[in-house]
Amino acid sequence: DVKVTQSSRYLVKRTGEKVFLECVQDMDHENMFWYRQDPGLGLRLIYFSYDVKMKEKGDIPEGYSVSREKKERFSLILESASTNQTSMYLCASSTQQGAYEQYFGPGTRLTVT
Amino acid sequence: AQRVTQPEKLLSVFKGAPVELKCNYSYSGSPELFWYVQYSRQRLQLLLRHISRESIKGFTADLNKGETSFHLKKPFAQEEDSAMYYCALKGYSTLTFGKGTMLLVSP
């Protein structure tokens, strides 16, 4: 059973803080993804990675960066958190061949005050 | 540009009624489409994909290229079907998701 875990379920940060969201998968998947989920806006892709140290911008990368130093771990970084980054953040992973069957983590609800 | 449209934010039905969650897409190539579901307090998960032509939990979805649609249907809704449903379209190496439809099934 694929397991994708995220470091925190709930996180509260102040404006201007640097925020790290961690995601770990245990199925040796090549692909990993970060989305944000907002009511009325659905899921929007922030960044994805198809290999260690490789990353690609998604639809809304502004204000975010990512790091993938190990295959199982994909980190999302908010360099200077802002209130409009308050959201639910979802991590997902998939095999390279089954890139369209993505396995999601439980989500991190980030509030920036 | 590829796009997925789910016109309904909320669909409310009674138990036993038929359900149709609408999804329309825009894509220049040969599309591959999926439905994902998120039950309350659970993870988002794949429900079904059009290429498999399977029925999952009583749900089916047929790709209609003429109408560029991939509507999700179930003949008799159950209370446990209440969830958020997302239609998704395959891109070059990622998925494009619609904005989602919340299905509420009342007893």
C-alpha cells in the first residue's frame, strides 16, 4: 500500500517567515508533486519533480521553491510567507510509467497570519 | 491550452436518485481523462480512468470526443457517495484538474 506522508497536518506561520513543508513517499516513485487546494479553485500544481534534483514549474510557482535531494523526499519552501498562501497543500507521488495515477498525502493546512 | 471545466460547484441529490457529475475538457491531442474523489477527512484518490472502461463503486464515465465530455454517472446515489469529485486531464507529464464538484447525497 502506497504511503505518502506530510510532516504536519496543521501549521500556523507569520507573514514573512520561511516555511518548509515536507513530503515523504515509501514506494520508490520517480515523480512527486506539490499542489495547493482552495475552495472554488480546485487543485493547482505548484511544482513537480521527475527525478532527484530535477524540478519543473507547475501552474502557480510564484512565491514557492522546492527541493528534492533524495528520491523519497520532496520539500516545498515558502521563502517569505504571505497571507495569500494560506491554503491546503497536497503532496502526491507516482511512478514514471503511471504518472497519471497519483497517490496523495493527507495534506497540510497552512495558515499565514 | 488544455483545460478542464466542471460547471457545478455543488450537486445535491436524494438517496436513490441518479447522479451525473459533468466534466468538459479542451485538448488538442488524444485525451486521457480521470476522475478523482476525496471523501470527508480522507485523501484524494483515483476513482476511475476512461481507458479502463470500468465501473467503480457503481460509477461509470464515458469519454465523448464529439462533445468533449467525460461525465461521471451513477444510477442510484448512496449517502456514502457524498464527497468532492475532481475531473482530471492528462498533460505532457502531469494532470490538469478541474475545480471540483461537491456531491451531497441526502437520506
